[in-house]
Amino acid sequence: MVSVDKDLEPHTDFRWTVSPNPATDIVSVKCQGNPILHNNYIVQVKDMTGKVILEKSIDKGDFSIDISAFQAGVYMMTIANSGAVKTCIKVVKI
């Protein structure tokens, strides 16, 4: 499981966790704490070249992403809202 340091998420009292990580198929993303989700969050998964592999909108603190079709490697998951709260999490596909 990977969690993100709260210092990377200014003015929040929550953190995102991704598990399992590394993963082969489905990763679960959970928000621990009190997220302000009245603004939809956009989740992007990018490969190491910066190409967007997946993008989806979320409106709740817990969701799953299917990475089974991804090539093995390292990806960056960005979770952001219009209020400039942004989190980056490294996800490893094996």
C-alpha cells in the first residue's frame, strides 16, 4: 500500500491510499479522513512519458481502477479538483 504525505495536499485533512501496489489488475483507491468532494475530482493515470492512459471523474472517496490492460511498468496517478488540491501517487503494474 502506498499513501501520500499530507504535506503534498495543502489545506486538507485527508490522504489518499492505493492498494495493492504493486498490482496486476485492480487497484483500490481510498480516501482516509475528511475529503471535500463537493467538487468532482479528476483522476488521471499517466505513463512515464506523460501520456494519459486513463482519465475518469470521481465524486466519492473510495473507488477502483482496472489496470489489467496496462503494460507492466510505473505509472503516475494524479487526483485533482478545481480547487487546486492535487495528489500524485506512483502505481506499479506487474
